[in-house]
Amino acid sequence: MASLDRLPNELLSSINGYAADWLGLESLLQISPQVRMLFAGDFNNKADPEAIRLVESILEKNPIMSHELHCYFRMTMKLRQPSLADKSLAEFMARDYSLSLMTSSSSTTRAILQEMVIVAVNIQRLACACLTTLLTRLRKVQPRRWEVQDNPDSHVSKLTGTTPYESRDAGPPSWVEEYRVYRALWHLQLCSDLLVVADRLGWAQSDLEYLRSHHVDLNQLPDIAADEILSIKEFLEDLSSADTGYTTQPLVESNSSDLALIKKLPIATQLSCKFDVWSPPLAPILSDYGTTGVLRDTWGQGTRMTKENSIVDLWRSWQIRSRTHPAKFQACSLRDSRPWRALGMPFWDLWRFYGLGLWAPQWSVLPESGPILTPDGVEVPEGADPRIRGEDIGYRFSVFIDARVQMERQERMERMAEDKLARKQ
């Protein structure tokens, strides 16, 4: 690894650009004194152009950052500049944050650039921690469905009870699943920094209230992002109840708890939960045109799905329906969405929901468009998924919600036992 010190900066930039990963840049900073020197300095030292180029290569080539989140990075960095003197939120938001730092680096210092790399590395680790923990919770659920007896003579089906079924693991997170988590984390980071700056610069009270109550409207986020942000906020609060390394604090008591923020993101390396770290996957290149010649995203994994989420819409409709017409054998009420979010449901794509028995691919494609293909291009055999019949989907949802509620009770009991043991020692 010492040979890295003898490589020209241009080649190091190419290496880092190929990796396109914050953890990769962190590794370069740890093993290469030459790279470390590019970032070394304080707030009085102008950022080295090569250091800016290394950062911009990630913003441009990273599969997650390159899709709109590069603006969050530049906005967060701008907020940390001591020279910032914007008089309002509107003035700050009016800037063009899509521009490369290479074209507007005059006020960027070495200290700020190094600080932003630390922020980005922490968010990448937090994303891995979130996804690892949420998938672990999801995989603990034993799904169940209605048990129906068909009468071939009368063509009438008889509901006889419920039965467990085997779910199929969809594997590691897809691009859109990871993107939704990263977007929520970067949004919380940005809002945290905005509130600090708004207080420091004496922005109007209306700006503070807007940030606290309408922050989801920043950067023209889609409505579904509110569920993602709240899921991450609650996940971090769950960790804080089991961890003493940090605390999360709602910044405001608003009419809708869904819009409350946290004061500061935790330091991922201080979390007690175990998780691996990895580089985000590439965005898929959709190529399924079916027989109609129209591009299909059967499993909701393409970039368009950063703006919409069929499952969130389905869940909300069943929440409303179950208030007056609960499903037969429904395991619990669907009123409380927190257990739903605690399983990471707002993040998962349709392929994962299909494997869980909570989505039928026929719901997202036209019958005349030809055979349905898996993300790997293999035809999905007819009847491969547990058949969903009418209100059966409402029952299946309730099984997952009830399972998470039981998990939470078990987790609380385990924490109480651990605390009791610690007090005795």
C-alpha cells in the first residue's frame, strides 16, 4: 500500500473515482500520507483542487450520490462555511447546488472538506446499519395467509382458517431500497445543520417554523419521502433506547409527530448493533419491454421509484379499510404505522414484497404485456407466489405488524434484564 504515495494525484483521483465510495476515500486517507496531506489544514487554508476533485469524483460517480443527493452534500457543506451570511432560508435555497465544487470552490477550506468526508462516511455506515437491522427484523417474521378450500364442482371457495407459508429472501438491498435510506439520512443531516445555522444567523421565526413543520417540502421531495424520513428517525430513536452513545431529541412538538426531526445523527462507529459495510449497488438498467414494446419496471426498482411507492399506497388504503372492515382473522389493528415502519416497509421494493407474499406481480403489469420476468430476467412461473385472495392481503399485513409488536416486547424485556444484571454488578 505504501506504493500509493508514489502515484501521481491524477492517478489517485482515477482510483478513487473507480471506487466512487466514501469508505474508499476514507481508506485512502488512512493508508496514504499523500492523500492525507491534500485534506490537512484548518479553516484558513483553501481546499486543494485535487482534494476537491477526489470528492467531486464520488459525487459524480457514486450510484447513490450521483442521483440528486450530490446537492445535499454541497448544501450541507455550504452551511458549515464560517463565511455564510445568508439572511433567510429562501436566500440559502435559491443557490444552485447542482454545480460542481470545481466551479465554485473559492470559499471551500481544507477543514470543511475533511469534515464533510467524515459526515459522508458516517452516513454511509449508518445506512448499512439501518439496512442490516431492518432486514434482520423482517427475516424474523413467519408470514401467514388464509387457508382456502376450493370446490371444483361449484367453483366456490371456502375459507377454513390460516396457515404459515415460506417466504423467499430477495437477497441484499437493491439500489432503490438503499437510495431511500440514504436520502432520509442526508435529509435529516441537512435539516439538523439548517436549524443550527438559522439560529446562529438569526433567521426569521417563520423560517424556523417552516423547517420544523414543512421540511419534507425542501428540495421538492415526493410525498413518500415523509414515510422514509420518519422510519429512519424512529429507527435511530430505537437505537438510542438501547444505546448510551447518543440521544435523539425531537426539536419541536408539532401537530404532526411525523414531521419531527432529530437534533444530531449518531456516530455509526459508536453504535452497539453489529453491521457490515458495503458499497451501494448500481442503479438497474431496465430492459423488459414485454410484448407491447413499453418499458416495464415490474418490481419497482428503477430510478422512477424514488418518486413513488405502490406499497405505501396499498398499506394506507388497507389502514383506512380495516377501520370499518377488518380482514377475516386479522391479527391486530392496522391503525399504528410505527411497527410497519420499524420493519423498513417504506424502503423495500416490489421484488422483496413479492418474496414476502405481500405483492402479486400481476398488479403492476398489463395481462397482454407478456410473461413476467424476475430482476435477473428469468420468467416467473405461474403460481410461484402464495395466491392472494381479496382481503387476504389485509390479514397478511396484520401478521407482519403483530410480529413486530411482539419483537418490541421481547426487546424491551431483554433490555430490562440486561439493566437489572448491570445494576447488580
